[in-house]
Amino acid sequence: MAAPVNASSLHNVFVYGTLMADEVVRTILKRVPPASPAALNDYHRFSIKGRVYPAILPVESKKVTGRVLLGITDQELDRLDSFEDVEYERRTVEISLLDKSEKLVANAYVWCDKNDPNLYGEWDFEEWKRLHKKDFVAMTLGFMDDSEQPDSKTRVATYESYFHQGQSA
């Protein structure tokens, strides 16, 4: 029997890339939590050379729009940490809800390497949905299935073997 959820251990998570797709969230969390449109000020969403997912970094006078996932449990936050892997650092940020004039504290996954030469331009969610969503959901499903095994690969290793077909998986 599952232990009752303690409201004080629930988290808000600001998502701005592949996790804006319900199919990806459902694959990782086994549910789609309530969400609201939100914005993170003084950050920019970059494309990453050789990757189909984005990165955010602090950039003055810029804004990243996304969604805030509400009511995330400690266990779900652990799953998101595993999924985001070593490329991202979870930080506490203040976001603005777009459907209300309200600010909220949330977790956000920020790219670790602020001097990464592979960051460029602006990542486009609509383009990702059109070109990469189906394969990304399949990769995520494989990662989550594998993550329950004792010798599981990291999400980065899973991504690289899945999206670089020239390499052996």
C-alpha cells in the first residue's frame, strides 16, 4: 500500500523543452500532473548542436516560456533528476504563471556548462514535435524500462545510442 503523500514534500517543476510534451512526462512519471503555462525571466532557451532537446542558461532581459508541473512527489523528482542526468543542474527559480498574475517558486533544470560552444540560437518546440517527438518518446520509454535494471545506462548514453544510429546500441 502506498504511503500517503505529504503535501509539504510536493514540488513544482518548470519545464521548457521535451517535458512540455505530455507523452514524455507520462513515460517518465507514469502520469501527467496538473500544469500551468509559465515563464522564466532572465533565461534563454538554446538549441544544442547534435541534440534534439534544449538547454537554458541565465541571460539578462530574455524570457523562456514553458509550463510548470504541479504536485511532483519526491520520487517523481528523483526520476526527473535521472532523466535530466549530468548535463543539467536542478535549481530553484521564481517563475511567473501566465494564466494568473502570480509568481511561484519552482525547480528548473539548467544546463551545467555555461560556456558550452555547442549552444546556439533558439530551440523550437513546434519543430521538435514535428521532427523528433515520436523518436524521443521511444528513446524515453527505452531509458525508463532500462533504468529499472541493475546495469542501466545513463539517459545521455541511452540518447547517444538511440539518436546516433551509426553507433552500436
